[in-house]
Amino acid sequence: MKKKKENKNTVTIIVLTALFFLASIILAVNYEKSLLKKRPLEKPAVRPAAVKGRIAIVIDDWGYSLNNLKLAAQIKEPLTCAVLPGLKNSSLVMRKLHSFGFEIILHLPMEPKAALKLEKNTITCGMDDARIRRIMDEDLSSISLAKGISNHMGSRVTEDLRTSQIIITEAKKRGLYFLDSFVTDKSVCPEIARRINVKFARRDIFLDNRNEPGYIKEQLLKLRDLAAKHGVAVGIGHDRRNTLLVLKELLPQLNKEGYKIVFLSEVTQ
């Protein structure tokens, strides 16, 4: 009799234990369901749209005046600003443009073939090596935030192997890239840059050879088309109100179309 009672108690304990575990499982499942209801649905990952092309815009001839600084500050896309050395406003303009988030390069005055008025300390083909290096030292001390160097005028110099090699070699020594404004199709700069392995870019389009908004817009759209075709395009404009107004208007539109506006340093090779 006692044994039957013990068996009955054992069965009762087993049943109660099983019921306890079953209840625990049910509670756990219900709790998990409640969490799922409260948890926000995860959105599927959105793949970024492919970039149609990269566009670098360089604005030359900064330093003559302060006239367009307020307008430049309104442009939120990356610009590369080429500042002339040794002018009254050079240092202030460099600092202001840098504070706007723009990339700075030295716009190095070089001898043209045409009889044009030259900047002070313009590098000429008749100068000896030491004087060229001395001028570059002074100019780079003046434009101390420079990430690269471009030629201001310079059709004669950029056709001259010796003079161009000194300039581009000095750029490499300082860890700077070189932009060939490409003012002559006989430029030897691409060849030198390849040979000595310096970071280099070449201008594709001048944006404002005519200081007319309609013309500047057309040139900018040509630059866009080149970027779509080749992946990268480099345009050069100047410190002019019309040029900056067009950039302020159209660069956001190009961004929306899938083109990436970049600093020149991002497309040098």
C-alpha cells in the first residue's frame, strides 16, 4: 500500500515537472513574440547609387582682391583654389578660402610665349636652377597651405624640358602634386610627371574663357559629359563673380544627377 502511494507521488511529481517546463516554454515563446512586435522592422540595406563620374573644379587667380570671398563661402561643394603668391591679399585670401573648407594650391607664375604683363618673380626659361628653386621656396612659404602647384600662364615654360623638370621635381620633393593648366598642346609636363612619378593632373576644360553665365554653364555641362565618358574631368575657372554664381547654382544639380564633386588631390595620379 505504501509502495503504491510512493509510485503515485512519483507520477505526480513527474507530471508537475513536465507541466512546469511546458509552461516555461510557452511563456518564453510568448515573450519572444512580444519583443518581435515591439522591435521596429529592419529596412533592407539601400545600395548607394553608382557615381557617374568625378569632377574637380579649380578656381585660378585668387589674391588680386577680396571681392568674391563672400560668394565663394556660399559654395558648399569641394573647390580647389589656386592662389597667386606675393600679392597684397594672397595670405588673407589663402586663409579665408581654407577656412571655407577648400583645398589650396600655389598658382606659380611662369613665362608665357605671348608678350603679357608678368607677375613679380615669374619663372622664366632663362633663369638658372638656383634662382628657380629660390623663387619656389619663397612662393611656397607665402602660400603655406598649398597641397599642390599649378602654372599661371607658362606656355613657354611648360614647353621647356629643363625648366619644367626643376619645377615638378621640387613639387615632388615637398610631397605636392602638379596641375598642368595645359595652356599649350606641346607641354612636356605629363611626360616629366610620369618619368619622375609625381602626382599629376591635367586641365580638361576652361570654364570661363568668356565671362558670360550662359557660356560658363555650357562649359560646365561639357565637363560633366567628359566625366561621364572618362570617369574623371578637371575644369578650371577664375576668381570671377559670374563663374562662382554658376558653380553655386549648378554644382548641387550635378551632385543630384550622380556626379561627385571632389578636390583635385582626389583625382591626381
